[in-house]
Amino acid sequence: MNARTDLSGLDIRAEIDRLRKERNAVILAHYYQKPEIQDLADFVGDSLELSRKAAETDAEVIAFCGVRFMAETAKILSPDKTVILPDMNAGCSLEDSCPPDQFAAFRAQHPDHIALTYINCSVEVKALSDIIVTSSSAETILSQIPQEQKIIFGPDKHLGGYINRKMGRDMLLWPGVCIVHEAFSETELLKLKAQHPKAPVAAHPECPPHVLDHADYVGSTSGILQYAKDFDGDTLIVATEPHIIHQMEKAVPEKTFIGAPGADGNCNCNICPYMALNTLEKLYIALRDLEPRIEIAEDIRLKAKKSLDRMLAMASGTVGLGDLGPLRVTGD
């Protein structure tokens, strides 16, 4: 270990606070980050919500504790700010499932379709899209698009399928999945529901249909957090990345929150391996060195921003609210 990486004897938290002030930096943490990172962040939330908040600050540096596409979104909205990511290997299975060249070829095969693309994708795919959506804005945006308009939805086939079933649409789905939400087990969830028969289930729409079929509430991370605060009862089963439970326990400590199990009967396989790459030590080094840094070619950034701006124009009132509706939707 060289002198640049030997952190022994350092008070990492104190050093992060020192550098935050020296760099005029704002620290963002997604709900799926470890509790120790959430607790020192300036803002904790969903990815787009965080990027918009950072853009409104006078910070010169954005340290995004999340995954790469989230940091890219921050750079799209704040091109004059330095955006750093503690670990550049913090990717996303949805982003990985949709390489830009393959998405471009797919679009070329369906020239009569517009591309409604989930924000969990690379900046290059955003630049190839017509409208970006979040899990909280997708329904509002789709309701404004005529039924006869053909649509490609990517990269999450489960979110797209959920919206298709709920709204009676027939969007052409890109076959991507989130490895975290794909890991939930219907069998183990039913066992958990039997143990807690009065506990509702809150699920993210990235979950497969066999999990959503058992959900009492379906929504984004922000929506699930709000539902946790509002629901009547004392126990909630949570089918999304379990680190969001930290915010639930802080908000309503009198309630009990149980992470939905994976195929092995516990939640360990449902911790996002990409989010877990970020650590306090890596955050300190990123603030110290202002690396790794997100850089985006201006032509790509402007094309990506156009698709984001269309979303905000069509559904600005829903972004960050996280609500896809409290009703359970069943389907094939």
C-alpha cells in the first residue's frame, strides 16, 4: 500500500467533512447505500431527485454515492460541476443489459416506435431515447402518449411489463432485469407472509410479476419509503434493496420492517453488489483526488438532456413522489 492509499490512523469521517468544506462539495447517497454513507450525506434519495437537488446548490463538486448512471445524470444536469463517483466500477445490471450499439440497432429495426427509456441506463442510451422515465413518472408520461403510438420500453422488462398490464398497453420490451429485484423468491415471500399475516408487502416495480402479484403497494424507493410512514399497522415486508430499511427505521422507529427474502431464504442476495462497492474510504479518496471523475462529451450530454427535459416537461409534478399506485396488479 502506497502513501496515497494508506489510510491508517486517519479519522475518515472527519477527513470527509474537512474535504467537503474545502472542495465546496455536496455528498449524495442513494437509498441503497450502506447506512454509514447515508448518515453523512447531504441528501439521501432516489437518483434523479438527488441530481436535481445537487443542481440547485452552489456546490462546485458533486460526490455521488450511488452507481455510474446516477452520477452521469448528475453531470447531465450540472455540466459545470465536477462529478465524482467513489468507485467507477459501480455499474448497474440494467445498464449492462442494454449496450448502446445494440439499442441503436434495435431502434433501427423498429423505426415506427418511439423509445420510452427507464432512467437506469447509460448516458449513451439516454441520448438514443425520446423520453426518459422514472418509476414515479412512467404512468403519467405514458397516459399522454396516444394508444396507437408504438413504443419501445427498456431496459427493464419487469417495470415495462408492470406498466403494460396496469395501463393496457403493448409496449415492446427490452429484455433487461435488475439482478437485485430478480433475486426475490415467491416461495420464500409466501412463507414470510404466512409468518406475518397482517403485514402488507411493498415492492419495487423492477420485481418480477410473481412477486408483484403479492404486493399491496408497488412504487419506487421514495414511494415505498412514504408508504412505510403512512400504512396502518406495525410490520411491513419490503421487496426492494434492503438498505432502504435504514431510512424507514429512522423515520418510524416504532414500526418493524422485514426485507423480503431471496431464494436462499434471507435477504443477503438482495444487496446490490454495485452499490456496495462504495465505501467511506473510497469516498474520502475521491474527494481528496477529485477522481474518478464523470466526463461526458457535450453532444451526447445535450442529446441525453433533451430526453430528460421531455420527461420533466410531461411529468415534473410526479418526479420524486415515487407513487405507481397502491393497488395490486396481477397479470401474466
